[in-house]
Amino acid sequence: MKFALFLASRLGKAVFVVLGVVVVNFFLIRLAPGDPAAVLAGQAGAGDPAYLAQLRESFGLDKPLLTQLYLYLKDVVQLDLGFSYRNHVPVLDLILERLPATLLLMSSAFVFSIIAGVLLGVFAAKARYNNRRQWLDSTVMTGALILYATPLFWLSLMGILLFSVVLGWLPAFGMETVGSSLTGLARARDIATHLVLPTITLGCFFMAFYVRLTRASMLEVIGMDFVKTARAKGVPPEKVVRVHVLRNALLPVITFAGIQLGQMAGGAVLTETVFAWPGIGRLMLDALLQRDYQLLLGIFLVTSVMVVVFNLITDIIYRYVDPRIAAGAQAQGA
């Protein structure tokens, strides 16, 4: 019952957040300079005022702004995100076609970044705690700082030059080999090969956060009384690190991971553009250049929902990882 109330509260807040994002995005898009009807008429080679008026009417641009907002919210509730005049398909169909590629890239980069970041952070913290190996800590932290300071697009281009052009180990562009007609495991291996470079490029940037955060949290927890007590009882050092130190040190990492998942959607725009990855990040860039307002609004809505869902999952995981959160909620309810 307590968990059901917690989940209902979070879902209610999530709905209001998504609604607020939809309204703000709608007004921001409408405040952008330029007329999408004029752009479409120019692409069709027609500048007739009657044709422009017909286009504005067909897209609802001739109505007052608040009326447009009401009609848009009404359609969103019915899962109708509009029609992409540039691609000549419904916006929802176009997004659902590209969404699996983005989710695959984001999930792969997230898993890579958090696993590598936590492992390197633990390694750096243990090296720092052991005064004889502080140079290893300095090496790991310097590498993490370099990755954090390196622009994502430059890292992507250097990865293509090194591993694709010079060494020829990995494909540079696309999600799978064009015209290969592969199926089953062969197609999965082909996609996995194309996924390596974008995953490492996007994951390395965020991995730097987890390295520094894990190291700082580990060093803070190592000096606490319960860790000293465990050592005094004769608990093996590796078990102390794994059971007592790491579990408590991961709490801020889990919190930050939920935020980073949302930021990964933004980083995927650059990564998908450089590697020609057919996801919604690249689709959003194309929609922006083409002034496809309906498609832009649809992508903003879907990415907002993704961020809210990621944060909701983080709250649920955090509640189970740290029992003090649930205990505090029960105490407040009492």
C-alpha cells in the first residue's frame, strides 16, 4: 500500500511535468522566426498568397495561438502528434520508427559508462587509500578529466579516423551494412559491430562523471565508523569494500545516473549525426533545419516522457537500494 501511494504520487507529478514541458515547447516553437507555410510553399516552388493561406489553414496556423494550443493538447491526449509535412507521414509513426535505434544506443552507452566508470572509480579510490599506489589514482583521474573536457563531436571524429580509417577495425557510419540483407544472428552481429564506436564515444564522455563521483564517494565512506568496525571484526578487505563501502558509495551514483540518462538523449543528437545513426536525435536535427514544427514538438514530447520515466525508475530503484528512504516515508505517513 505504501509503495502504491508512492508510485501514484510520482506518476501524478510526472503527468504535470510532461504537460508543462509540452506547453512550454509549444510556445517556444511558435516564437521561432519564420513561417513553416512559407518554407513549404518555397520548396514546392509556389508563392501564391492563396496557396499560402490554404497551407496555413490546413496546418491550423490561421487560428489564434491559444486555440492552436488547445487543439494540440487535445490531439496529444489522443496520441495524435500531428503530421510531418516534410516526410508526408504521421509524426508518431516516424518517431516510433526511429526510437528503437536511439534506445539501443542510449542503453548501450549507459551500461558501458556506468560499469566502466564505477570500476575505474573503485580502482582509483583503492589506489588513493593505499599510499603506495597513489600514482595509479592520479593516472585514472587525469584520464577521466581529459575525457570530460574533450568535445563529444571531436572524440567521435577521432574514433572514426583511428578505428575505421587507419586501423579498419570498425565501420564508421550507419546502423548496419547497406544492402547486406542479413537476418538472425548475422544481422545482430552486424548491428553490434556498428554500435561499438557510437557507444564508446557517447559512453566515455559520461563515464568521466561516474569515475570522479564513485572515487569521491568511496573515499568518504571508507573513513566512516561502520567500516572501521567491520575491519576490527576481521572482515576480509575485499568483502569490506564490496559489501560495506561500495553499496553505500553507490547511492549518489544511482541518483546521478537517472539525471545522466536524460542528458544522454541530448548527447545522442551529436553522436547520431556524426555516425549517421538512424535515431530520433538525427531526426530532430533534420526537423529543425526543415522547420518541421509538428515533428519537433513530437520529438520534444517523446524525449520529455523518456526523461520523466528514467527519473521515475531511478526513484524506485533508490527506494529499494536505500531502505532509509522507505523508512522516512513511513515515518512521515505515521
